[in-house]
Amino acid sequence: LIQTLQDQKIEGFVRSSAAITLGQIGTEDGVYVLIQALKNDQDTEVRKAAAGALGAIGDKAIDAVPILIQALNDQDRRVRGSVAYALGKIGTPEAIKAVEKAVSTLIQALKDRDAAVRDNAAEVLGMTGESAVPALIQALQNDQDATVRKGVILALSSIRSENTVSALIQALQNDQSTIVRANAAKALDSMSI
């Protein structure tokens, strides 16, 4: 699998499959190869698969966090979405700390043209704490995509601050989407408000 992923002569979909399988196997040996694929592969599908595989490996992929943060600036929206997902899935205290350092990049990702990237960025920002609240509230109030606003609600409910409660109440009362309002109610209920 490692040789397949590294061999640029092999078609991208085959190398992507190798990356996905390495993620499913979840060994630390595969982490380095996946990092290299994310950094250097010219095929966007391979980079996307490598990021997703690193997320699937979870906390054993902690060494990938700095590269994943850099990859939030990838030219391809699907890669950026996969990277944001991976950062959230790694989820170790070290990953969250690294993510905290990248809050400004993640806040920029909240403005990405792709809704999946914005949604994944919101999920990761929910793990960073109070510093992300203003940007998340702005996304909750302004994002046109109900799925993104729902993701923002989940992120805000995990932070649990006075500001988040106010934003969730406002979403419950004013959002046009039934799904968003229902999730705001659930979030407030889970926060015992």
C-alpha cells in the first residue's frame, strides 16, 4: 500500500484507494506516508484521501497536525474540507492545542465558498474554545446554508459560554430554517438552559 501511494506513475484513483486503506488500517507507519502525500501529491483526490485517512487514524496521527493546518490553504475545496474534518477527528489535546493556534486560518475557512469546508471548519472551531465564538456567531447569523448554521450551533453548544447562549436563543427565535431552530432548541436543552 505504501509503495502504491508513493508511486506517481500509478493512477490517482488507485493511490487514493491506497491512502484510504492505510487510514482504515490505522498504523503509525502509514502516517508519515500520508503526510507526504498530503504535502506533495499533485492529484487532488490523493491529497483529499490522505487527509481523510489521517483523520481516520485519529490520535495516532498527531504528527500530521502542523501539515494539516498548512493544508487548510489547499487550492482545492474538497481537500480543505477533508483537512478540516481530519483535524477534528484527530481530536487529541495536542491537536486541539495546535488547532487553537490555527484559529485565524479556520475562521477564514468559515468564509470559504464551499459549504462543506465552512461546516467542517465550524466543527473544528467548536473545539478551540472561547476565541472562536465571535466568528461562529457571525457565521450563524450570516451563512446562507442551513447545514452550516446547524454545524455552527453544534460548535457553539460545545463551547458553552454566555455569548453562545444568547446566539442560540436568537437562532431559536429567528432562523428561517426549521432544522436550525430545532437544533438550537436541542443545544440549549443540552446546556440545561
